[in-house]
Amino acid sequence: MDTLGLASGQGSIVRQDGSSYTGMWVNDRPEGWGFESSSHGIKAGEWRKGRFLGEKIKYTSERIYGIDISRHQHEKGRKRFTINWRQVRITSLGSKHNKHVMGRPDFPISFVYIKATEGISIRNRYYAADCQQARRQGIRVGAYHFMSLKTSAERQARHFLRYAQFRRGDFPPVLDVEPSHAQISAIGGAEQLFKLIRTWCNIVERSTGHRPILYVSQMFVNRYLSKAPDIKQRYKVWIARYGEYKPDVHLVFWQLSPEGRVAGIHGPVDINVFNGYGLQYQEFLRNNTMK
């Protein structure tokens, strides 16, 4: 307790609503590392002036890393590039954002998500060959679809299912949702977008037997996801967030950098990390990969 009668230091409290907090305090507010339990769930991580920031990730060789690619790893203007799948290994996590990296990055790639389709007509011409080559190197493969707001979600789902490959051991399908606020407003608002998401995901889940994962940005989570609690609760999330802290979602993959470097691949590459360590990853493989 400080001289003003405000709590500072290590301590615990049980509030009238049944929630509790244990951790560091400064001037009657959580500050630093702490643990809160309430009817909304558990928050364990860092706090600043009473606001929960999240859990920091340390990037070490014990983490499980992956990448996501599209035709952009094969084309730049008129130039064409091949991927040497025998060499692929992460050599840099990028330098634009704060990252707690333990040692020099030299990480194997455990999984790759490859863009298969977009809208109702666009296909990634390199998709099938990249899937084949990655599998040959023992890398887990997943397919993703980039959602368009201009066409039917049902037609988009059918387009994805016609072109995407699903082999035993592959990762669940992913719906890439990256609209701007203006694009969402143009179709009538967030509820119209969520209808598209539900339709696409339901069709793909019925066809594949596996619930898709949603790829979204932190902005989307902050601004829109709370308006669709059923989606937030039902679907695992792969988030594009380049800051330090884990988001408050069912996080499965975290895209931590858009400008990493990978041996065997030309140019910048999106780098991802699985939310967990070896035991959690093995559980994910048992329960979520294609059968």
C-alpha cells in the first residue's frame, strides 16, 4: 500500500461480480503481469493502467512456424521465380515491428497455407504444384480462399471446393476476410458481411467435414467481431497482427510479420506462428487435420 492508500505492489482481489485478479498493482490499477478470471474467461498477461494488453509471445526454436504464400512469391512484374522447397527455412522475422526473438532466427517451416482461389473465378496458377512440393518435404499444407464482397458467398464456396485440394493430414480450410470499412459499408454493413461468412463457412464445412478457420485483422476483431458473438465463439482465428500481444479470440495462428525472409523463396514472405508449443500442436494435428 502506498502513502495515499492506493494499492501498489503484488496482490489479489475478489470483486463483487465474482471476478478476481492476482498480480501487480500501481495506484489501485493492475500494472505489469497479472491474471484475471471472470465469467468472460481468463486473461493472463500484461496490464497497463488497468487495461489488459495481452500475452507477449517469445519467438524461439521451440515454437511451431509456418508461412502463407500466393502467386506473389512466384511473380514480380514480368519476372518469374520458383520455390526451392528443399531449402525453405525461416531466416528473418522482419524488422518493422517489435518482436521478442531469442537468438538468431533459423527456424524450420512446419506448415504452409497456399492461396487457392478468390471470388468466383480467380485461381492461383501455382497452387497445385506448391501443394505437391511442400507435401514431399513433409510440410503440412492448407488452402485458403480470399473473400470478395461483390459476389455470392455460395458461388465462392463452390469455386473454392472445385479447385482446392484436400488430402489426409492437411490443415483445415481458411476464409481470408480483409474488407475495408468502406467496402463493408457499401454492402450494407457488418451484418451483411457476417451473412456471407456464415454461408461460405457452412457450405465448406458440410463438404469437407472440417470447420474453416477465419483469417482476419486486429482492426476487424476490434471493430466488428463483437457484433457477431456466434462467429467469435464458433470459429478459430488466424490473425494478422504485427504488435506484441495475443488478441482476445480463439487464436490458432498468428501472422506476426508480412516481411519475413525464407531461404528458397524470393522476396518477403508472411511468417506465422502456431499458438502453442509441441504438445498443443500435436493435439491440433490429431483433432483438426483432414482425415
